[in-house]
Amino acid sequence: MGEVLARRLKQTRFESSHQEVLLNLLVAADYLKACVMRALPGDGLSVSQYNVLRILRGAGPEGRTRCEIAVRMLDRNPDVTRTLDRLDAAGMVQRCPGTLDRRTTVSRITAKGLGAVDAIDGPMRRETRRVMGRLTEAERFELSRLVEKLYGPDLEAD
């Protein structure tokens, strides 16, 4: 099936087409994560931190609680609290007690955080177009549909 995968893994046979597709997706995911990392600035912002900033930018002035952020994460990072701690210490996020429930905190993106995530938009857009431009628009829609078919039923069960 996949000549590139066989060369990448230095493996000529696979147990089954199921295994080959799974391995191909894992290699692709690793490659795409590396592409995202290239778009991030070299000053130490992680993919998880970028994701949190992106979520909080979208939330606007209302902000989001830790739990609301966690369910929106691309990578189901169980350590959202520590990610928020780092962003707070860097001055990119501000946490305040919740108005309805003082046991929760609401995180909001600061001007510094907004500047950081806005600065990443251009490089991220260019990297996305570079990689996804290898596919036609019809292929991108089909790939998206097929990948959702893999994980969709499990997410809908949550």
C-alpha cells in the first residue's frame, strides 16, 4: 500500500491493512505536529500553550474556565492547570475567581498573550497551506471526512 511508509519505517510488510493505515496516520500526525512546531516562535511557546491561547482568544473578554478549556483542546492534555500556570507566569493569561462559582477560576487572554498568538497566525497559515496545498480541495474535504469517520463515533459517545 504505502511505499513512503515502508521506507520511513524500513519495513516491507505489515500485519494487516489495519496496522498499515494506523501506522501511516501516526507518522502523519507526528509530521504535522512538527510542522506546527516550526510555525511557533523559538522562545519556548509549546503547542499546548498555543492551543490554550487560541482558545482564550476565541472566548473574548468572558474567558473560559479550566474545564471549558480542557474540552476544547486539540490534544487532550490532562495538565491544563500547569499550562495555564506557565502562561499566567509569562503574563499571557490572567486568572480571576468565577462570578457564579468562586471555587472556579476564569482565565482570560492578556494583551501580551493576544500579541503572541496573533504573531503566530501568519506563520501557522503559511505552514498549513504549504502542507495541505499538496492536496486538492476535494481531497482535503475527503481526508477530513475520512479522519472524522475514524474518531467521530468515540467522541460522540463521550
